[in-house]
Amino acid sequence: LVPPQVSVSCGIPDFRSRDGIYARLAVDFPDLPDPQAMFDIDYFRRDPRPFFKFAKEIFPGQFQPSPCHRFISMLDKKGRLLRNYTQNIDTLEQVAGIQKIIQCHGSFATASCLVCKHKVDCEAVVPHCPRCPADVPYAIMKPDIVFFGENLPEFFHRAMKQDKDEVDLLIVIGSSLKVNLVCFHI
């Protein structure tokens, strides 16, 4: 499991520090009820601007994997990794070449329209769906990450059920423990 602190070492801004993403969003968007609301699916439908401001800061292609990401990739290549469960959405695991991965909260790798479900790769993400007419409300291209109010993907639950009886060692890396870890579902 590679929680968010590993990505901070790559230059990705943290969420909860005094100068973190949440603190800056509170200043830039004073009407935001709580900085975490940018990840609330209902709030996103009403006002996606805070989320897209955040997304611009961590969008794929700006950062390189850390030694920790490369270590996990090495374990994968040597056949010593059952699976890497990550709560990160930054795609650095893919950049590092990790194949056996479950992105528990999805990632920025793709985005889908909230209305017609049209899916594009991250390079083609625009705020409004290119297939929906401009006057269609909520035709927003949302990165395929899990927001508050959405369920974790079914493949996560299937993999956890399968892996819990196969795992010999569980390593939790990089967590501030301020967020519940998905490994506690085991």
C-alpha cells in the first residue's frame, strides 16, 4: 500500500499541512463549506472549480516516481509482489512500471462524462464533455477517481477478498494515518 505521503516526496502538494491544498482552497474558494467538499460528488456537480484548481496542481506528467515507487516496481518485476493497493490518484505507480496494482480510489489516468459516460485518456481531458451539447448541464469530464458519495470500485472488493488469504506480509508505507487506510478492510 502506498498512501499519499510517498507522493509528497515527489513534489506533489500535501493536503493537510498549514500550506497544503486544503488550506489554499479555503482561501481561493471561501464558499467551499469544507476543503474536502471538492471531493464530494454532489458538490462537484454544483461547482467543479475547486476540484479542477487542485487537479491542475497534481495532473499526471509533472512528477517522477520516488525511490519507494521504484522499490515496489522492483518487487513486482521480481515476482515478489502479490498486489500494490494504493489510495493515490496521481498515476506515479504506472510511471514506475508497477503492473500488479489496485488503484483503490481510481486515478487521473482517465476521465468520464457525468452524463453520457464518454471516457478519455488524461491527455484529452477538458472540463466539458466533447460529445455532449454545450447546454447540457452536468456534462462535466470527471477524472475517474472515487469521490465522497461514491463507492469503491467492485474490482477492489474482489481483489481484497482474494488476496487476504494469499498475503504473507502486509507493508504500509508513507501514511500520516490521518485517513483510514484501505488495508484495514482486510
